[in-house]
Amino acid sequence: MLANATAATIKGIEGFAVSVEVDIAPGLPNFAVVGLPDAEVKESKERVTAAIRNSGFDFPLKRITVNLGPAELRKSGTQFDLPIALGILAASEQLSAPAREKIKDFLVLGELALDGSLRPCAGVLPMLISCKTLGKMAIIPPANALEGQISSAPFITPHTLRELADYLEEKIPLETVQLAYVPTEEITPQTTLDFNEVKGQALAKRALEIAAAGGHNVLMIGLPGTGKSMLAKRFPGILPPLTQDEALEITKIYSICNLLGKSRLLTNRPFRDPHHTISDVALIGGGSTPKPGEVSLAHNGVLFLDEFAEFSRSALEVLREPLENGHVTISRAKETVSYPARFTLVAAMNPCPCGNLGNPLKPCTCSPTQVTRYKNRISGPLLDRIDLTVNLNPVKFTDWKQGTEGETSAQIRARVLAAREIQKKRFAGTSTTANAFMTSAQLKEFCKLPSGADTILESAMRKFGLSARSLDKILKTARTIADLEGKADIETKHLIEVMQYRPLDRKGVADL
Ligand SMILES: [Zn+2]
């Protein structure tokens, strides 16, 4: 006999409906799953067999064929256990005709433990959101209930396969949950770290303010102990609040990576700081069953790469795609998936391998070749994608003595929010969210050069060997500085300020 259920799978960060057909025919006992299942889905057979037996049902000793459609879509994840088990119970007529008929009304997702209880599975939120158009009630594991609430789709959460069967037979009731999606006005960032705790480093603080105001990437170069990590960790506190759409987008990514934990909707901009020994796959995403990497977990937030020059050359080079496009594409034999990865990069590095170059108190023990090799790890094309580079000097005694009298994060954030408000109006109706992400056409329209600025840029281009991409970056950053001042046009002084944040450019760090 043949039975059908509806499930879903993830591709990229979207869910796709999958039809689960189960056929049971006479013949030697066999259990096959076809329709492009990946390794995780194939393992489902063992769990389903044990769960059916341990729930007090018979596992049919016949030829069982499970077909997952559409055929061309790769199926991944453990959520197919429950729809397959339900299909087997229906096809073997262990469910009554009315109960079998009812299965059609549901979207069924859940991993089964061997005892037949339902375990949480990854990606429930994007699958529920994408499948809302089907108009079906969802069946999800109790541990995924918070994600169900965010999706605003109606759902039930049986604890076991047996409980679900009893519900379908109308022996027991199960409560239907559906929360209306209520957008809140503003989701405020929560960080207790304040910029006024960092002494001195006015130039670096200014660079971070510009970065927060326009979505620009920053590289901080300085001796150990100059406060690079302290500054980076306080950066999220001056960023604008997440919008509902942004919050939903990052919550979907965390759902796919099974990282939601007890949070319902992520309300803070992510701050990710992977160690420099991270693999390329963990940084960018991928693997045999593709999963988002750190760059996507930092989406709509901050990716902090400390010891920037210590990351592997290949890891640094793969960063170029997300920095340029705001997403990563992962190609595999049978499919290509894309994950959003629009983050603000905050990178930090020492001036040399031993960390003492330029330190008046400790001598640098590196050879000139070592220093050059170290700095050249950051290639020209990668530097091109960093808008602001700033040198941090050892903190002066006077700055240190000044204590905590610097500006607070709240004061800086107020200026950032005002500049973001200007950009929101400027880019209304387009997909651009900040100056850093302007298209060429927008650059032309909104970043007109002040008179006399041609000569400054031309001499800078000659002096630093600037690329066309760097020039675009300079204009976009100058636009942000003008926005911070509430100026309608870019002025020469804005361009001059940007130039002091571009000491590296195409010549590489080696010429510093
Ligand atoms: Zn050194």
C-alpha cells in the first residue's frame, strides 16, 4: 500500500517542501530511501525502525521504499524520521483510514530517538516560514516550539510517535499553538561594555564610529595591549538596532546551525570572533552537508578577526567574496547553495610577528624579511575591501590618567543613529542599507566630488598606488563622514579625513 506525508528540507537559508511517499510491497525485507537523500537522511532508516518497534507498533518485514520528491532537490537533515515513520504506519495500515487521511493536513518534521520520542532538529524556523504558503498545520518536536512561535505558523508538539498516532486516531487532544507575528518597534543592542572604559585611542574610536555609521570594514594595527580587542568588543554597542527583518534573517541562520538554544528571536547583532586557527570551511561555510560558517553567523553583525595576519592565507582569500557581495556561494557536485554574509569586518593585528615593532620600550626581534612577510599576508585585493585602517599607539600617561572621562557608547551611538537615519531616507525603496554597500549608480548619484578634490585624489592615487576600488571606498567613507556631520555634500575635509585611514592600500602593509 502507498502512503504520503509532507516534510521539508533546507537549501541555503530557505525551506522547501518535500513529499514523502512510502510504498510497502510483498517481497524480501528491505528498506530503501531514494530521491537524493544525504548521509544524515539515509541514517534515518535505523532510527525509524527502532522507534516504530519501541512505540508498540510492528515494523513491517516487507519491501519498503521511501521516495523523497522533488527528485532534483538534495534532502538533508534528521527531520525526515517522523514523516517516514508516519508513512510506514499508514502504508502498513497500522493507522485507521480516517487517521491516514488526516496526515495530508500536516507538515511533519522531527527527529526520532530510538524509544520513539521526538528530538529537536535543525532549520525548523526557515522550513516553517517557507512552508506557510502550503496552509498546513505543522507537527514539530517540543524542543523546537520557540522557533514555531517566531514563525507564526500553527503547530502541535507531540512528545512521542505513539502520542502523535493517538492524536491522529482522535484518542487524545493536542494543543494547537499559533502566535501572531507582532513586530516590536526597536530591538535594542545589549552590551554592558562601554567605550568610555577605553583610555585614549581617539583615532581608533573615530574610525569605529565611522564604521558603525556607514557599515565600513576596519583594520586596527597596534602593539599588544593597546586596546584593540577592548575596542572591538565595544563596537556592537554603537551599532544601530536590528530591524525585525534582520532579526528574523539571523535567527533563521542560527536555527539551521542548531545554535538557537533557548532564545526565541535573536535581538542583538551577532558578534563572532573565531580563532585564527579556524578552518576555511568553518569560516566560510560548506562541508559534506553544507552549513553556514562564521561569516554567515556574523550576518547583520560583526566579524572580529584578532591576529588577522595569523589566519591562513587561504582563509583570508576566501573572505573576499562575502566582503564584496554580502553572501557566500558554496558549490558542490550536485548543487550550489548560497548563504547571506553581510557583516562588518573588524580586524586587528600586531605591527610585526613579535609584536614590538615601534615599541619605545621593548626592542623588536624580527628581521626585516620577517616583518615584510608578516605584513604581506594581507594581500592588496583584501586590503582593497577594508575601508578604514588605523594605527594604535601605546596609551599615553595623560590619557590613562584621564580615566573614564571619554565619550560613552550612548553618545557615540546617537551620532551613528542620526547618520543611519539619513542613509535610510537616501536608500529608501532600494536594497542598499548603508553607504558601504552603495551600487556604482548610487555612488555616482550621492558621492559627487567637491570642487578642487580631483587634485587631492589624483595625487593620492599616484602616491599610494590606489586602485579604482579603493577610490570608490574612499568616496563611500567620505559620504559617511559627511552624514555624521549632517552635511548634504561631501567636502574636501571629509576626503582628507578618509585619507588618514588608508595608509596601506595597494602597496601592502609592508610599506608602512
Ligand atoms: Zn617584531
